[in-house]
Amino acid sequence: MDEKNLGKLCQAIRYDILTSTTEAESGHPTSSLSAVELLTTLFFAGFYHFDINNPKNLGNDHLIFSKGHASPLLYSLYHRARGIDSKKLMTLRKFASVLEGHPTPRFPYVDVATGSLGQGLSIGVGMALGIRLRMKNEELKIKRSPKVWVLLGDSEMAEGQIWEAMEIASFYKLNNLIGIIDVNRLGQNGQTMAGWDLQYYAKKAEAFGWEPIVVEDGNDIKQVFSALNRASGQTEKQPQMIIAKTIKGKGVSFIENRDNWHGKPLNQEELEKALKELGELDLSLKGKISLPDLEAGIEGGGLPAARSRGVFSKRAPTGGNPRQAPPLEIATREAYGDALVELGEENPNIVVLDGEIGNSTYQNKFAKKFPERFFQMFIAEQNLTSVAVGLQKIGFLPFISTFAAFLTRSFDQLRMAQYSRADLKVVGSHAGVSIGQDGPSQMGLEDITMMRSILNSIVLYPADGVSGRKLTRLISNHQGLSYLRTARLKTPIIYDEKEEFEIGGCKIHKSKLKNQKSETLIIAAGITLHEALKAQKELEKENIETTIVDLYSIKPIDEKTLVELIKQTNNVVVVEDHYPYGGIGEVISSLISNFKLQISNFVHLAVKKTPMSGSPEELLHYEEIDSEAIIKAVRAF
């Protein structure tokens, strides 16, 4: 499309933005108007390659609106590209409409949910890495490498995650990743940190290893075209950042560059005034997006399914070698590392991302076996999580792991991942006070609460090496957001290799005493299961019978089995290496309340004192979650 028609199309898109937000009586027209020339030129001047009839085509470019509040612009672009009609455009922000206030994959041309600022560039890094790996594996045979374009707002450049993403993109030399900063000067409340200082952004981009491309007037089609042409033709092994000065509210004089208009649509009278300013419009004008390079051929034509290359079996493969006799003790974190290697042999779509602690999480075992599918993200947990979201959108199955304590940094990224329909396997190691001498800063004591709170997540907590490997396999088979909690300490093997586990299951350990009814039910998981088993043996010596539940599936729980067991007892003890709020104790307490179960006593042993450095044994005793504390509670009954 030539410059003249692009100009006309820009005005038609401004019309769409203004009318749709006024109809919705909400939205962000000014933030959308500033980037009209940037995105219209990208879409319709031959730079963006996308098959609108096949959004899952592996050869497509990808566009991420990291400044998700500019969604009226995104929807208007697809309206002009014949992706949606005028009637649907007017459903912006209406209940049940796919045109949500901030984009989500409910809209078929959107890969990921955005709106929590600062995450889009990291997701773009993951997509760019995924595309590169597909091409390296020759699963994508195409002359022109698909590009990942990320629209950023200047306000969100204050987010630390942006710079985590820029650093790692430079490290991996991602020349298929192009950022566009819409420098419109005004944030939600006043001027941004750098205002219109384009060199401020350029110097920082260059310092982080990116090629800066400065556009003095981002509302001038010629200048924008030149910048896009330079970026799309880049052959250097580095990402590019287009830094464009724009005017917030561009095209409507009474809101141009005016503060206090962020997130405010025009009323009907203001709309009429604004549309007059736009001048004569050709509302029938449509644009055409360039197709991907189909002549070169794309195997399969679309995104590969992450699980398409081999269904995970329940039984671990031998790989042609007989399995060695299992150790008497192994840490669940190491069992996880062993399971990762087994799964990597079965499915070439499994990738692993590390936060520079692979020798502690045992992800280094996978790294040694499959270096091309291992991505080091260094100490940047927020970026690590969002990069994984990007990789799974290219059809990979990512496992990410760090210390459970550090995953709390990534909660917003995990929260947003659910809205992106992400298929992520998250593993938090070194959970609880049982890690010992490293002290409270390293102890994951909030992670169960955090991961349970995500609507459709699952939370599993193995107690030994067998369950560690088998629960890793379970989360591989589960589609969605999965969390596996692993421990630092080596623990005895308590389950046979033939033992089966399931999401929503539990294991029951009864006393060897046969002569009397069990009056106490002890519910534990992970480290505290071993403390409970020790307590059970000691109590047997006093002729006190107990039943222990290994609640390895914390979410979902085995409601049926637990209700039956609680009905058969007078006393319930829950013991966990976690803070009391939102953990296993509250799960069981809610169950008792919801089913109106009648019991005499409920005792919740959890980490209730501020922890400190010490040996695991000292800390378990100090927090009163060891076998001695369990025995004391049962004797009191």
C-alpha cells in the first residue's frame, strides 16, 4: 500500500478507535491514537507477515501488544485487515465479547494476555527463541525467518522486567526480535520518567546490546516506513529497538498531548467534534497483510502440538539400559532432575529454563543431555517465567525451576500466564525450613498459598524419589499450569516402583496395630510425611494407633477419601513445612467445614515462628513440625 492510502487508512483506524471506545464508554483511545502510524505501516506496508486465515501458521510473524491498554488499536487493525467486521468492533469491552479491555487469546489473533505492564518483551524473547529452535530443527523450512514484534509503552520502560528481557535477548543474539517503543511522553498521571528524550532510550538500548533505531516523528509515515525497513532487513546478530516520538491522542486537537486523558473515552458530543477533525474518511478502505513465505514450504502448516511427538507413559523408559537399583535415599529435587531426562528422551518438545541454579535443582542433568533445549535465564525469575510463556506458544513444553522462595517474585507473571492459557510446568525446590542453614531468605514458605490461588492450577508435593519422578511425569501429562514442590534434603524411599500416583490422589499409611480403632488421622506431605511416619512408629510402642495420609496432591485433593477417613476418627492433625495461611491446614480445615464433619480435635502444626539458620532437625523441632511435636499432639488427645 502506498503512502497516500496508508494515510487514509490511518484516519479510518482513528475513526474505529474513537467510535468503539465511545460506544464502550470506556477504554484508552489516547494511548491507541499515538501508535496508529507505527502499527498501520507495520501491518499494511509489507513488514508484518501473517496468514489471517490461519493464525496458528508456524511461518507467521507474531505481534505482542505489551502496552495492552492500546487494544482498541489492535482490534481496529484487524477490522481493517478483514479479520472482524464493524458490528463486532462495536462490542469492545462488552460482556462475553472477545474484544476485551486488554487483549487475551480469546481473540483469535492474540497469542498471549497482556495488560500487566512490562511482560510482553519477555514473552517475545521466548517466541523468538522458539522460532529459532524450530528452524534449527528444520521443523520450519522458510526463507524469511518469522519476526516477533513487540509494541511497548514508554511508561512500562520503568519496569525492571523489560531490562531483564533486553539483556537476555542480547545474550542470545535474537535478531528476529524487534521492539517498538511508543514514546508519547504522557503516562497515566503526568509525564513519564524520560519524557520525549529519545536519546535516553537509545543509549540504554545500545548499552543492553540492542540496535536502537530512532524515529523523530513516529506519526510520520515516511519516517516510520524507513525505520521498519531498516529493522526488518537487519542481518546483524542483535535485536532491534525502534524508538519513536509520538503524540498521545494524535489526530484530535483537544486531547493531543493533554494530561489527564489517559483511559478516558470521548462522550458523544466530543466524538462528533473529533470526527469532524479527522476530515473526509473512506470507511470502506481495507488493508492487506503480507502472507508468510509459503513458497519455501512449512512442514505441517501450523504450530506443532507440544505433546504430539510421543505420549508420556506412566512407566519410566529404560532407554535401552537396565535401571540401576534405586538408592535408599534421594532428594526429591534430584528425582525431578532424573525424570526430566527421561521425559526429554520421550518428547523433543520439552524445553527447560533455569535461573542459574541448575546444579541445585538438578536441571543440569537435562542441560548435559539436551543442551540445545536448555535455556539459561540467569538470576531473573520474572523474565524466566514470561520467556517460558512465549516458548510454549511456539509449541514447546517448558519446565521452569528455581528455589520456591524466589518464585514469589514471579507471581504476577504466573497470574498472567493463566490468562494466556499457558501450559507451564513450574518446580519450586528448597521449600520449607527443612533447607536448614541458608536461613529464612531462602525458605519457600508461601509457595503453596501462591500456587493454590491460581484458578486452574495443580499443586503436587512428593515425599520420596519414586513419587518425585512419577509426579514430574504427571505434570508433564497435565495441560495447564502445574506446580511441583521439591525439597533439598535426601529422604528415604518409601514407595515401590510399581506404586501409582494420580492428580487428585493421596496415599494412606496405617499403623501395624490391628487391635483397635485409629483415633487420630495425621495429614502431611513432603518432608513432614517422614516426620509423621517416625511419630507413628513411636506411638505404636505405646499402643496408640494412627492413620497417616500422604497428601501429595494438595490441589486438587482427594475429597472422597479424606472425608471418609475424617468421619472415622475423632482427631485430626495436619503438619506442614509451610506458613499456616493458605497451606495444607487451611485445605483440610475448609474440607471439614464444607462437609460439616464432626471431630473432637483439630491441630494444625505449621511454621508459626520467624525461622532462622540452623540444621534441618533443629528448625523442624523449633517450629514444632517434627515427629516429637506430632507425638505430643497425639498424646494430648
